[in-house]
Amino acid sequence: MAYSEKLIDHYENPRNIGSLDKNAEDVGTGLVGAPACGDVMKLQIKVGADGLIEDAKFKTFGCGSAIASSSLVTEWVKGKTIDEAETIKNTDIAKHLALPPVKIHCSVLAEDAIKAAIADYRAKAAQKFAKPDDNEVERQEAVAE
Amino acid sequence: MDHFARLGVPAALDLEPAVLDKAYFALQRRWHPDRFVGKPAEERARASTEAAALNDAYRTLKDPLARAVYLAGLKGVELPGDGKTIDDPELLMEAMESREALHDATTIEAIDSLADQARQQSQQALTALGSLFLRDDKPAIRKALLRLRYLDKFAEEAQGRRANLVKKVGIANG
């Protein structure tokens, strides 16, 4: 089976491998897995004050197609708003990389990973704004210490 | 007919390999194509169907994890199939960390030590499954089986990485 040049390029020169601080307020982390094939994928986004994704990192243990799919997604989401990033579909990933049918599930994993990262970021943002008073108290305590 | 019934063995997690082997080989002899030479086509077809089903049953029940997954399926615990994803953070964090450790392991000793650890974890998880089945705790059974899948994958990866390293060392020394 012949793999596309784009796929091989992302596999051999993966973009944005690494980790961001998962505890940081402006970082959303998505951790997903495909138990049938034993793949595990972590995808993280860092959202700037302007609402744009300024950085994205991934770590994937799985086949070449899973690595290429997550590498591509980190490249795509940079500079996008989270709403825009959320519209990325696995079919777009599969088409861009020309994934063979048996590897379509790798693109599903990458779509689920970016969705999970966005959900995590939103949950953190909601928590931050839900209880400003408590946060304020904590911050003051931290300063006092 | 389920695989256990087909082989006439108890539907249990801790099936003795010898018991399973004995049941399989006896039935395999009974349905062996050689015994149906010259018999009517219907009988020959029946024998070959039976033989195939026996092989399938034996293959599934012989492997402890495949057996556990199958038994869980009979109890209505379905595992995600191809293309289905999970997001259990605890489970995936463990899988991610162990794969990172394996990725960072650069000596055969380090790989063996990680593989040993994973083997022990698998053993313990398989043993613990027994009581989960007794309690019929389906969510816990599902989670334990998913964890075992990842441990199994880890073992496979460790083996591959070890083989690569052995090859590399061999080239360096030779």
C-alpha cells in the first residue's frame, strides 16, 4: 500500500511534538485512546488573550497514520479561534493525508483529541469566571504567604 | 452455541490450559476431515464447519485476555471496536506514561525491567477480574479489560523495541 507524501512527511518530520503545562489556565489538554489498536494520543492547545490558539503540542503512541494525523491537527489549529478549531473534521484530516480506508480511525482519534482539548480549555475558563470571588481570595492568600 | 459450550468446558476466567487442550484435541479428532472422506457432501460440509468453529473457539479461549473479553461479552460488557475512542483520563494517563518510559528506555535491561513490571500488572489485573465477575460489576470489568488491552499493547511494543535494540547492538559489535 502506498502512503501519500504528505503522510510520510508528517510521520518522518512530525510538527509540534511535546507537552505544554497541563495545569496552566490557558492550556487545554485532550487525552484520547483507541483501545482496539492500543493507540494513545495527547493533544494540547495554548489559547492567547486574543482568543487565538497560539501554540499546540502533541504526543502520540500509535501507528504512523495516528502520528501524522495529530501532527497535522496541531499545525492546522495554530492561529485559529477555538470555535474554528472545533470544526475540524476527521474527514478533512483523512483527505489531506490521503489515509487508506483501514487507517481512517486514526483521523477520528485526532478529531476527538482536539475536541477534548477544547472542552478541557472551556471547562477551565468557565471555572475561572464562575467563582471570581473565591479566586480573588486564593490569590490574596497566595500573596500573603 | 458459545465457545465454552462448544468445547464442553466451564465458562470461567481461570480455565486450566490442560483441560482446554484436552477438550479441543478430542473434538478436533472427531471432526477431522480425514474421517469424512467418502462420506456424503452434507456430512463433509458439517465436519468442516464444526472444525472451523472449534478452531475459532480454541483460539479465543486459549489466550487469557481474549477469553476474559469474550466472557465479558457474553455478560453484556462490550468493548469499543475499531475506530471507537475512549477518554478515561486515569487509564490513558497510565498508558501514556508507560509508553513514554518505554520510549526513553535505551538499554535492554531497562526495557526488560519495564516489560516485567507490565507483566506483573497484567497478572494482577487478570486475577482481580475474577472478583469483578463475581460481583458482576460491569463498568469495572470494562475498565479492567481496557487497561489489560493497553498492557498487552505495551508488551508487544516492548518486544519490538527490544528486538530492534538487540539488532542494533549486534551490528555495533559485529
